[in-house]
Amino acid sequence: MRDELLAYLLNDLDDQQRQRVEERLQVDPIWQHELERLRSYVEASREQDDDSEPLPIDLVSRTCSFVKQASSKGELSPAVLPAKLSESRDATQTRSNHWTMVDWVVVASILTIMGTLLVPAIQESREAARRVQCEAKLKDLGQALQAYAKRHNGQLPAIGRAENAGMYAVKLLESGVISPQALRDSLLCPSDDTAESTLENGQGVRVPTREELRRATHAQIQWMIKRMGGSFAYRIGYVDRQGNYRQIKFTGSSSEPMMADKPSYAVAGFQSPHHGACGQNVLFQDGRVSYVQICIQTGPDKHWFLNENKKHAAGTHRADIVMGRSEASPYGTIALIKNKEKTVILPQP
């Protein structure tokens, strides 16, 4: 990708190649971002002073020699410093091992350019590693969901009409298909903005029991509901033509998603912020995890986190897929009423 975009900026592509790149730029936000980043580097290089002294023709070879010697000794000691990179203009001086101001300016410029190129690459590599770790955690949850379905006649953890989507974790815990510690660890994606503070405290995601939910205060329940589902969104059911709320059955299909990185209202298109807001990992019923760069499947109304009425709630029919954040209920965000006897969870319209 980077080579093609650089050639595109430098007008080094034939018509067919240029057309292919431009078509990709129209639909791919990652290519668009990379193009702007490369354009800024190219423009910065063009703004350098064209009237500066010409560099010695053997500058590159001598610089490489210097770096090689220095790296072999582990430090930049006087013993490995090469002859100065620029020739002295003073005819009375012979070649020596001290550097001129021009030498330092040249090296500083090289290091600056290398840093400008390497830092984004390091950040991208780090995020790619986090995405792989997040994918592994989803696969572990997928195995637990498959085991749950085998024990419950092909049924995945059901989300009731007045329950929040994060209850899937409570039901996995109750079923015994995954240990409490493994579940806590699997629910936290490394790219989640809460991951660092959670790990520093030596904790995973807190999954409450039903008894803890029953005894909790109003404030405690609010906190639990938002966090029990961890870093992921879980698929909720749909409403059929008769107005009945239905659950999604487990078929082992490679095209039926069960979970994904949770979406955020702060991200355009209501998709995950975890991986640079460019896409999300999606877990399918066959256990496969795929990184999807957009949250829309086919057509303008097939959104994985919103139903066809543009609500983060139950689907409007069997094929209307909706995966809900932990606090989402089949009928929208839930409201809690706490009295002396029990907590009543009421769906909001």
C-alpha cells in the first residue's frame, strides 16, 4: 500500500495503476489516511532549502560505515568515529576525526526523517499486535459460546426482554463452560481505553453473579451493567412480524456473527474505537474471527450495531443483525428503578 501511494504522489504510475489507486482511495479510509501522511512528508522534504551546499558524493557510504562500526561496538566512542562527513574548506587542514557543523546538521536531518517514518510504523505495529491479542480473546469466548450451545440444545446465552446484553457473561459464568478467571481475562481487549488502568489494578473484567446483582445498590448495578460485558458487544435477538421477541439460534454458521469489539457513539458510523477507529474484530458462530474495516455489511441498512430503524436495539426481523454494548437491552438503553424489595429493569422506548 505505502509503495503504491508514494508512487501515486510522485506521479510514477501508469494510467491503469493510477485509476486503481484512486478507486481504492474513494472507499478505503485507511488508504486515505496513509496518503495524507505520506503527502505531508513529501511536502516537508520539498520545503527544504534548495540553495544549501551540495553533499559529498560518498556521504551515504561513510555514514553507513560509521553506523556499522558504532553498532558493532555498542556505543559511539571516539575510536569508531569516522573521518568527518564533509570535507574541510580550509586548505591548511588535513583530514581529521572531528565533525563540522554541516556534519551534525546532516546527521540530525537524517535522524529526524527516520524518526518521522519509524514512529508511525511502530505505532501501527503495536496496534496490530493488540488487534491480534483481541482476536485471541474473542476466539476463547467463541469456544465458550460453542460449548454453551452444545449443553443447551443449540441455544446461545439468551438476552431477555428486560436484560442488558452483558448478561451473556453472567450466563457463561453460571454454565461452567469457562472458568471465572479465564472469563475475566478474555473479556478485556488490550485496545480498550480502560484496559491499562484495569490491568494495573491486577483485575480483569468484573462479572457479577445474580446474587450480587440482587443485593447491589442502584449505583452498583449501573456500574456492573456497563462493564459486565467487557470490551465486546454481544448479539441480541429480533422482533418477528407478530411483535414477539426471538432469540438467535446457534447453527455454527460462518456468516452469523455472535460478538464483536463494542461500538462507540464517539466514532463516526458507530463502530469500534479499539483499533484506530478503522474497524473491529468480529466473532462468527463457526469460531472464526475476522477483522472488518467497516460495520456495514451490504447496503445502507445492514449495520451490525444498529437495527434497520437506526436504533441500538433488537433487530426488526431475523436477518437484521444487532450486536449490543453491555448496557444495551433489546428495547434500547435500560433504566433501573431500585426499591426496598428488588431492582426493576425497565426498557426505555
